[in-house]
Amino acid sequence: MVPNSSTDQLSDEEIVELTLQNKDNFLFIINRYKVKLYNFIRRITKVSSEDAEDLLQEIFLKIYLNLNDFDRSLKFSSWAYAIARHQVISRHRKLQARAEGHAIALEDEGVNKIISNLDLQKDLDLALQKEKILKILDGLGEKYREVLVLKFLEEKSYQEISDIIKKPIGTVGSMINRAKAEFKKELAEQKIKL
Amino acid sequence: MTLDKNFGQELLNKIDNQHLQPKPRWQFLLKNYIVWLLGALSLVLGSVTMALVLYMLRYDELDVYRRAGGQIWNEALLIVPLFWLVCLILFILFVFYDFKLTKKGYRYSLVAVLSIIILTSVILGGAFHLLGVGKIVDDALGRRAPFYDRIMNPGINFWSQPTAGRLVGVITQQTNADEYLLLDGSGIRWAVLTAGAKRDRRAQIIIGLPARFLGEAQDDHYFRAEEILPAIPSGSGFFLRFNNLPPPGLERDQEFSP
């Protein structure tokens, strides 16, 4: 196994190569992505934290088993997110039956990102503002919610989103525009002032 | 974030305990090759289908069908090779779906992918048509395919109705200057009288090859032709199903004996 200190310098792709030589190096991939993918799961589906952790474990196992299928011309993160998304979708119905609360988990940092990216007015009461944003995101269709999460919370580029949701880049652009328009329409319809 | 601190190590232990290994690379490569191979095969088959469509549409038949008393919608259904067009659409859709299954197929838009597949089918199909592939496949299917005259080439069925004044079949013998023997699609032998019949400039009566007539059926399998038409654009293989046919191009008055 590669010493812990030197892995920070390594790219994801290099760690993949090292994992194929020694499975223990997979721990570096897990540590690098566990929080990101956990948040991603919680942001695109309404599952409990226990279910999200189970799902995360399945996702990493799938990544490990399919390491030889990773296409080096793509970013590793896009490939990992695509697997996560696929896994979430395939277990979506089952998990949604046990879902509670809001459609997504949103942290304060996420609220600020959405406010600045959608040109919304910043409120003093962040908790209240967060509640309102969650209400609107709940009302959006899944595909719109997903692209908004990828663009503004996960801060992925159009190309990365295209590689994650497996749609042409032009379609990604129009989906994001429509999602933004839907978000603003929901704001007006629910008479929410931000 | 409530993720277990030991999440990573527990997962590695699970991998160890279950002796899990990454799937070998050849499995993924094989899957990719199969996807590409199926796509290429479907593209070639689609192009052969396009060659068949071009082969069957190579004459303007509208006027001929009108003179034969066809109804406008029926004419369209008989002239346009619907069966092959449906097959062509299915092949195109299969190639499209298959391409989307390739590693980066999702990156290209529906319009771009479909346009390239259709354009390739037209170019390759056109080349196959020029090389005579359409005729070869049509002849082969005509000889063997079940329901060929009803599904793949319903024009044969339309022209095989002597009581409605339409007759198609293979000329087996020339018995007089204006009299021929013809074997139709049901295996019935007709004496066709062509004296005074109008002849389309493209029409040829050659022993061993199909011919088509408009006229009137008389008793005892006599058919008085009023018009000699060029053979239907496709289906010559169909008439070769009947054994005992003469080789094409026998001289006049030569009797063909099986």
C-alpha cells in the first residue's frame, strides 16, 4: 500500500492504477469520495442517512468491481458520480417508500451556492431561506432537481454533467436553463419571497 | 454528515471477506466489441434493405398501376415497398440504440446520430444497389421466402389476377409469332395472344424471364393481351420457384422441355 502522505499528490487515475495492483489502495479512493458521494445521494433522493450509507457502500463496491471498465479519457469523478446516480435510480423506488422529510439534504453552504447562482436576494435568516429553497426544490421534477444539484451544489461543468447523466452537452444546457426557469416559476407560484 | 468513521476500512474488510476482485478487463472489451459489431452488422443489413428499396423503386410504376385499374391508396401501397421500408426503419432504430450503448454514444444528439446513420445507409445502400446486391437478395428471397408475393412483394399478387385483366408470369415458350406460353405464380400455364397489343417501349418478351400483360382472360387459359408491359421491377426469383422453367433467352419456336 502507498504511504498515506504521498497519495494527496496522486491523481484519481493514478490511484485507480495502484488499486488494480493492490486492493488496499482502494481506501484512498473511498476516503477521497465518500463524503462527496454521500452528499450527492442525499441531495438527489430523499433517503434516510442509514439508507444513504447502505447505498454508498453498494456504490463503492460497484466502483471497485468495475475498475477495469473505467475509461481513462473521462474524469474519474464523472465516472464515479455516474455509477452513484445509476445505483440511486435503480434503488430509487424501494428507498423512496421509506422516505421522510425533504427531497434533498441541503447544508447552509449549499443554500448560499443556490442563492448566488440563481441571483436570489440573500436573507438574514439563513434557516428560513433554506426552508423556502427546500420547499421549491421539493416541488421540482426529479430531472430538474438533479441537474440543479450537479451544477450548483456539486459544481460540475457541463461536460461532467453530460458524462454523469449520459446526455449530450446541448441537452444538459437546455435542462439547466429549464430547471432554473422552473425554480423561478415555483418561487412565483408558491408566492415565496427570497 | 453521519457517515461511520470506519466506513472505508469496513468496506475493505467486506471486499476481503467476500474475496471480491475487479472484473477482468477482457469482459468489458468483449462487451464493447459485441456492441460495435452488432451495430456494424445492423448498418450493413439496413444498407442491403435500402438497396432492395432502391431496386424495387427503380421504375416509375404509377402510370402502369393506374392503367391496371388500381385505387390510389392501393397503388401507393403496392408501389412503395412497405415491408422493406419498415425493416429499414427498424434497422436504423437498432443501430441508433446500439450506438447509444457504446461508451461515448450518449455524447451525440439524437438528430446528429440519426442523420449520420440514415446518410450512411443511403450511401452504402446506393452502392450496394449499383453493385446489384438488391437484385441478388430479391431473387434469393423470391425463390425461398414464404409469403414473398403477399408481404415482401405484394405487386406480384396484384398482377396475378387474370380475371381482373392482369397477368404476370414467366414466358416458357413462343408458340407463334404472337403467341406465348406463360407460367403464372400459381403454376397455371397460359397461352398469351399478343396480336394487336400495345407494347411499352421498355417491354421485352424473353423466354425464361417474367413478363407482364394487361388484357382479358378467356376460356381455357387463354389471355388476350391488350398491352405488353415491362416486367415488374422485382420478383423474378419468385417465378423460378416453379421447376421445369427454361433457361432465359431461348430462341423463338424453340420448345422448352423440362
